[in-house]
Amino acid sequence: MTTADSVRPAHGVRIALSPLRRRMLRLTAAILLAVPAVLWSMFLVFGLLRHGYGLLTSPASSLGARGTPHSEAFNIAFFYTGGILTALAGTGLAILHHRSVRWLLGAVFMVLAGILLVLTGVFPTAGAGHFDAHLHGLFSQSCFVLASAAPLLLVLDADHLTSQPAIKGILKIVAIASLAIEVLQMAIAHVIRYPYGYFQRSFMASLSIALLLLGIWLRRHYSSLQRTAPLALTDS
């Protein structure tokens, strides 16, 4: 039984999740809310510490370039921590909705995006050899592709969000926006030159909103389960 089933009445009786899955739901919601907070706070802190760094125009990867001030700390705080949290969030979503194919695929994409984010930090974009720089570009671009597709796959199979149409509508818009930003970036990357930070900031903003909305919905869903009727069935 999925969390979708837990909010659908069966012959007038509400179906509740087991205590273990309730805890998993609450933990996944907390991680989803934490991912944007960690990524943005670490980016802003280290970006402000770096003299001459453009918060709007410069790529985040330059903060982790080998041999630059605080680069190792940035890679740990931004790439490693952010990637691990993203992978954990995807794992939680996969467990909670394991019978939904598109939801499961979106969750798997999120797990892979988290792993690739970690690998992006392992191989810096500058200050290392050509091979490391090549891997950095490969991992980061693959991370963007998977992360852009994940929210849309999740929302397309989120029929259980119908009780909260406002959240579902906004989530669909930002999910499409994330994918559109990535597609546009890939289409024009070899045609025109522009500050790469513009793409990263806009993509990061839309993806952050999507993760926050997913986390908010799960928190509200958990709160509604707390008010389950006494005759509720228990998920096994």
C-alpha cells in the first residue's frame, strides 16, 4: 500500500500508514526541506567569503576549484552534504511510493542526481588535470539532467495531491520550469556565450521550490494522518 492509498477512503474508513512508514514519511519530508536550505546557505556563505566572486554570474564549481581558498570545505558542505541529502530524499520517496512506476522513476532519478552531485565535488572543475575537469563536467551535466526530470515525473503521478490542488499546480509549474531551463541551457550552450551562473541560479531556484513543495506536502500529509479516524486500517 502506498501513501496515496492512505488518504483515500475505502467504504468510509480511512486507511492509515504503519508507524514505521509514518516515521519514514516525516523523515523524508524533513530531508526534502533541508536540501535547498543546505545548498543555498553553503553557496552564499562561501560565495561571500570569496573575494571578487559573482553570486549571480559565477558558477558554483569555481568555489570548489582545487588550490583556491576554502575549496575543500565548500566541496564537503555543498557537493558532498547536498548530494547525500538529495540521495536520501530520493530513497525515502522511492520507499513511500514503491508501487507507482513514474513516482519510483522520479525518486530513482533523484537518488542518482545526489550521487552525481557528490562525484561533481570529488572531481573539481579547475586546479586539477584535464581528466578531472572532464569528469566534473560530465557528472555535473548528468546531475542537472536527472534533477530536472525528477520533479516532473513525481508530480505527473501525484494523484494523491488532488486534495491540495494549489500545491500540485505550483509544483507542476516549477517542475516544468526546471526541465525547460535545463533543455534551454543544453540548446544554447554551444551557440552563445553567457555567464554560466545565470543558468545555475535559475535552475537551482526552480528545483529548490519543487523540493520545498514536496516536503511541505509530505508534512501536511503526515499531519492529516495524525488525525486518522479511530476505525482506520493500518498499512502493513
